[in-house]
Amino acid sequence: MNVEFINPFLSSLINVLSTMAQTQLKPGKPRIKTDEIACGDVSGLIGMVGPQTRGSFSITFDEELALTIMERMLGERPDTIDEEVTDMVGEITNMVTGGAKNLLGEKGFDFDMATPIVVSGKDHTITHKSQGKKIIMPFSCDAGNANIEVSFDRL
């Protein structure tokens, strides 16, 4: 998969969380993911379709990190992942994908975004609808871990 296509998602995630939640993420080492089990407790997944490709993007947060982001964004901290937290994860998924879409548009890639879906729970699964390989990129910070997954049919 083309790194030029993945980097806008990484940059957008770092930008969104530092701006909206004063949370600084440290990127880890990307790898190919071979299963569908999420590496965290709550995930946002969004599909993308364009003339050049189709694919999907997901972001998964540890519960502690999701609750901390909620507290930093809205000033209140829920006890567990609830409907407000899942709504926030959906919004973050939208913002990150929108930011990446803008960056990719500058490089001539265009795509439409679907409405994100959010799934939570221990060992939940993330099913990417594209046939391409799934790249997972881990992030860490003071409040826990996040992982993004990107999968596209062709690039």
C-alpha cells in the first residue's frame, strides 16, 4: 500500500486529537493485520469510495483513552463507554477521515465518505469491506493506546 496514502490519516489523527483533546499521540511501527479482532475497546469505522479506489478506515481506542478524550473535549468523564462516548468516537472518525480526504484531494485522490459506524466491547471485530491488505498503525499516549487501520482495494 502506498505510504503517501496512509500518511494523511496519521497526520489527521494526530492533528485532531492534539487540537480537540490536547492529547499527544506517539506513533508506533505499522504492520499488516491478519485478523478482524479490534486492538482496543471502542472503534469507529468508515467506508470510502472514489474513482481510483475503495476502502475503509478505522480507529480503535482503549477504554481509558476514550474516557480521557471525552473528559478533555467536554469536561466530563463517564464511568464507562456509553452512548456519548460512542458518539464522540464516531465524530473523531469523521474528523480524521475528513482531514485525510482534504490532504489526499491535494494529491489528486478523491473519494466520498460513508457515515461512520461505532462498535464497542471486548474483542469486538472490525470488518473492512475492501480486498486489500489491512495496515494497522499503533499509537500510544499518557492515557492509553489507539490503533488505526487502513485498507484499500488498489492504489
